[in-house]
Amino acid sequence: KAKYLSQIDQALLLLKGKDKQLIKLLKQKMKDYSQAEQFEAAGRVRDSLEALKAIQEKQSVVSATSEKDQDVIGFEGDDRGCTIEVLHVRQGKLIGSQAHHISWLNPKDPDENPQDWLASFLNQYYEENIIPDEVVLPVDLGRDINNLIRDVLEDRSKKKVKVYFTCSGNGQRLLEMANSNATEQFKNYITKTNKKRDGLKAIQEKLGL
């Protein structure tokens, strides 16, 4: 049981992007196995370190000095809907992203207020996803809304959370990346949607429906 729980803890470190901590732990385990002359076990740990190194090489380093976990939000859309992109940056490394398409939302409609739809999205998204140390927003929602979102996230995560919009430095670079990804994902979604519609129309005509 203890060995199994230890493996679970290591997996969590990897999924949370805490590579440095995991590498330090694995190196110590390999050293302990070698000193105990358990060379087969030491070899397995060595293989794990090599696999971890291969994963790291595929991850983009966006800040070599950051020790914080960040989610960076971007979006793109029009009257065909809106795609919201969430970049997951863990301790300075971009480890992945998630795209969410909302068909009823036109972010360019002057009647659609980001204080409403973006705040609503964040509230729902962080009901089921890991809450990071910082959430970088694509628009300035104002101090009151930022503080409200922060309070909700802190209450759920039981830790300090920073929610903010920035237009300078590394944060701005990350926002540009998130918005660029959102634009690409939005185009892909629309292309796939149009192909499905064309296919259904062709079936309708062939079968006289």
C-alpha cells in the first residue's frame, strides 16, 4: 500500500508540472537503491528519469524563473460562437491547454459583457478543474469582479489565488499566445462545423429528406 501511494504522489507531481521536485525525488530513490545494491530497481528509476526528460523536452519553457502555477485565458469568436482557450503553465512550463466552444456567445456583440459571460465561465470551469496560483485574464473585468472571482477560488482551493489582467511583460506574452491559440481553435471548429453541415445537406439531397 505504501509503495502504491508513493507512486500516486509521484504521478500527481508530474501532472501538476512539479518536475523539479519529482526529479529530485527520483534521483534520491535511484541513489538509495544503488547503495542497497538493488540495481534492477535503480535501473527502473533511471528509465523513469529518462522518460521524464523526454517529456520535458516537448514542453515549452515560458518563464525559466517562475515557480507559480498559472492558467492563462484567451478567446476568439463572432456571431458563430466563441472559443475560450485555457493555457496551463506550471512552474514556468506550458504543459497543455483546453479549448471550450460556446455556440450561443458572440463576444463581439456590444450587449455581451465579459463581466457576465467570462466570470460565469470561470466559475463553472473551476468547479471541476485544478485551481492554480494565478489566473491571467484576457480583459480587465475591474477590481470588484476580480476580487469576487478570487474569493470564490480561494474558498474552493483553500489557498491564496491571484486573478488579474496584464498588458505588459511575460503575462502579456502568455495572453497573446492564449488568444492566438483560441483563434486557431475557433477556425478549426468552424471548419469542422461547416463540413458536417455540408455532409448533412448532401445526405438530405441524396435521400430526398
